[in-house]
Amino acid sequence: MSQPPLSAIDLHTHSTASDGTLSPSALVAHAHAAGVRTLALTDHDCTDGIAEAQHRAAALGMRLVPGTEISVRWERRTLHVLALNPDIDDPTLRAGLDQQAASRDARARAIGHRLDKLGIAGAYEGARSLAAESMITRAHFARHLVAAGHCPDMNSAFKRWLGNGKRANVSADWAPLEDVLDWIGAAGGIAVLAHPTTYGLTGARMRRLLDAFSQTGGAAMEVVCGNAHPSVVETLAGYARRFGLAASVGSDFHTPDNPWVQPGRLRALPSGLQPVWELDAFAPA
Ligand code: AMP
Ligand code: MN
Ligand code: MN
Ligand code: MN
């Protein structure tokens, strides 16, 4: 498959504040070197890397858009919603993210307990030490399982234990979609449904989701996600037009080790869409 062209805008990336492998400032430098000039840092359920990233971005003359990728519950499923350009000091958003952090920690302990019962001791401690003070995710468990020799790569850790429906997968107590849309709205941010084709939804359920999302404060959806195939981009563009949602673009970059997902390696947005960066709420504070 050919590499997508470079884009100067990338609105979905991770750092060591959650499960990325680059520090916030190293991520910014890496994205800048790749030609990105408007970058959103969207770590899972936290904004801890934003200040450091903004500092480095200012030094490089690029724009760092504050953000976070929030895990939400909708019809018993977990979905991801990006908050772009919120006031990260807003008390409602802060209280919500504190609640998510507590859910993440409780789930991580439960995952450790499951793995322990499966004969893999010390996984919580291992994952916690990789995450250090940062937001703990299943990716930290996967990295620990690889490092401890339990499986050859992260993908097999998800296939064997951590993926949905696998024995060490524990569903977390994520906040309901409507609550998260309220937090984002309170903080003046833009709510973007992340990577909509990754949830295994039927067409009917996808339409129900997009209807609910757009009726309760959702403003945009990702149309260009990572290295998604052009046909996926076209499908998502069709949904965005139909539901009146603005369109976002993001690599979902986590690590320089994955050559297929790099900052700014994104296809152009199809025509007839409202780019999320043209919304008023995207303007710098
Ligand atoms: P969590 O939000 O704690 O459920 O963790 C989900 C994270 O795990 C995602 O954001 C990805 O970064 C990572 N992940 C999910 N599936 C895989 C996979 N098959 N291989 C590597 N990383 C994955
Ligand atoms: Mn992740
Ligand atoms: Mn995600
Ligand atoms: Mn992500």
C-alpha cells in the first residue's frame, strides 16, 4: 500500500502522558520534522502533556492544539471521543477526567488480577512501572507482557489476553457519552468522534450513534484516520455530510516504531466537508 501524502495538520496523537512512546516535547519535534504545523495532543483521558508540548511548539513556531481522547460508554460499548481545543482548566472537564483516571486505575488492577489467575504474576506492577505517573492503558500491559517474554509482540498480547472478549479484558466504568459531551461543551471544546469504523458497528447502529452524537453536542467526526484506506475515508465522508458533522483528520500516532502511522501522514479530506479547523471553537484562545 502506498504511503499517504503529508499533511500540515494532525489532530490526533499520543505522548508518554498516556500510551505514546515519545515525551510531549519529543512528539512535537518529531511532528514538526515531518512537516506538521498544527498538531493536537490527545492523550487518553488526560491533558498532562499539554503544557510541555505547548512550550516546545511555541519554540518551533507551530500551533499545539490542546486535546484529550476520552473513553465513553454508549449502548454498552466503549467509544473514543476527542475533545479538541477545550479549556483544560475548566472545572467540569477536570472533574470528569479525574473520574476517568480513577476508572482506569481500578480497571488496571482488575486486569492484573485476571492475568494473575491465568498464571502471569506481577502484570499490574509491570504495566504501572511502564506507565509511571502517566495514564495507564492496555497498551502498557501489552508492552509489559512483551518485555517479560509472555508474547512476541503487542498485537499478540491483545489477541491472547487484552482484546475485547479475551480473558484478561475488563471493561472499565467509562462515563456515558452524554456526560462526556457535556464536559467538552462546558470547556468550550469541539467533540470529535474518533476512528468511527473501528467499533464494529452495523450500518444501522452507526447511523443511530451519529444521530445521537450530533443531537447531543457532538460537532465533528474523524474522516481521515491514520493510514485508513481511501474507501474508508469516502464512507466516513458520506456519514459526515449526511449527519452535518464537521470533518477531522488525525494519525493516532503512538510511536516512531510503527512506519505506517506517522504524524502528518494523512490523505486529503474529500470535498464537500466542513473541516473541523474552520469551526469558531478551533480558534486559538
Ligand atoms: P485502553 O484505552 O486502556 O483500553 O487501551 C487501548 C489502547 O491500546 C489503544 O489506544 C491502542 O493504543 C492500544 N491498542 C489496542 N489494540 C492494540 C493492538 N492490537 N496492538 C497494539 N496496541 C493496541
Ligand atoms: Mn492508545
Ligand atoms: Mn482511540
Ligand atoms: Mn488515539
